[in-house]
Amino acid sequence: MDFMNRNVHSAQAARGNGPNTVPGSVPGQAGKKHEYERFGRFFNVGSVVLLVSVAILIGALASFFAFGNNGNEGQYVNKNEYQAVFVNVNGTSGGQVYFGHIQSLTPNFVDLTNVFYIQNQSSSSSSSNNSYTLVKLGCELHGPEDQMVINRAQVYFWENLKSSGQVAQKIAQYYKDNPNGQNCSQSNSSQSTTQSSTNTQQSTTPSTSATTPATGTGTTTKR
């Protein structure tokens, strides 16, 4: 009897103290805990990779908008020459052209310096008598500085000017005649003299109306 009881107790102890049984634990809990830890490590690595990817994407977009879009057009600006910028002014179909040096091009504006523009000095409505003068920006009534920031939406197109062209040669001649810079008092007096001369010519123009002499009708008396 004692021999049989010892065998029963030995079998029960063997079953209770097996290698997969941990006292005070639920079977399979250790495996799930290991899976959670592995998932947490994978999630942390994935978050870091995602953040790095987003940062790279933002940097690429910023570089594109800052340099890629504007640099493609700005590279065509010849810094050694003048440019002509054709602008829509007040919705007119003809618009206005400004000459100068383009300093920068952006999707929002065109920065132009050393600005000149064409002024019509015709004294009559006849197109055959129209005369145009290249005017330096700066002596206008509102006294602007020698810089124009033009709304890009109002720009039709722009182009580089050859140094052998008439506009570039007149600009070069202007700076040669004005080595000390722009003299607004001289420019205003010149414009006033021109305007006074034009008014004098118009007031002294002889009248073209003709006077028709009166023709009398005589009566002949017969005797």
C-alpha cells in the first residue's frame, strides 16, 4: 500500500510541476505579453520612419515653391541687359510698357528698378503727328522712388532688350547726359516750357475763316 501511494503522489507532483506551468499564472499569458512587447517595438520604429518621411516631404515642397517654380523663369533674365515689362494698366487693351532691370520674379510680383516708360507728347489728335519720349521714373507729381513692384497678375509678358536697340541706347544716353543723377527741377521746367510753347503755337494760329465780299445789285433806269 505504501508503495502504491508513493507512486500516486509522484505522478501528481510530476503533472503539477511541469515545465509549462507557472504557479499563480494563467496558461498562455506569457506568450501574449511577448507579442505585445514586439508590437510596441515595431510601432515605435514605424512612427519614427513616418515622421522622418513627412519632414522630408515638407522640405521638398518648400524647396520647390521657393526655388524650383521661380528659378525656372528667373534664369532667363539677362542681368547685363535691360528688360521690357508689358503691363495691363486700368484694364486697358493697349496697356503700358516699363523698361528697367528685373531684380526678382515671383508668382506674386515683378521687382523692377532703373525704370523708364514711354510718354506720348503729341499736340494733336492726328496719329501722324504723334511723338514719343522716353521718361525716367522719379519726377512725377507723387515723387516715386526708382523702383516698381508690379502685380504679376497684371503682367502680359516680359523680354530682354538688346543693347543695340533704340530703347537701350536712349537709356545709355540719358545716364551719359545725367552723370549726377536725375534732376527733377530741370525736368519739370523743360516740360513746362514745352507745354507753354505748344499753347502759344495754338493761340497764334491764324484764322482760316474767309470773308465773302457783299455783292450789290444795281437798278438801270431807262429813259
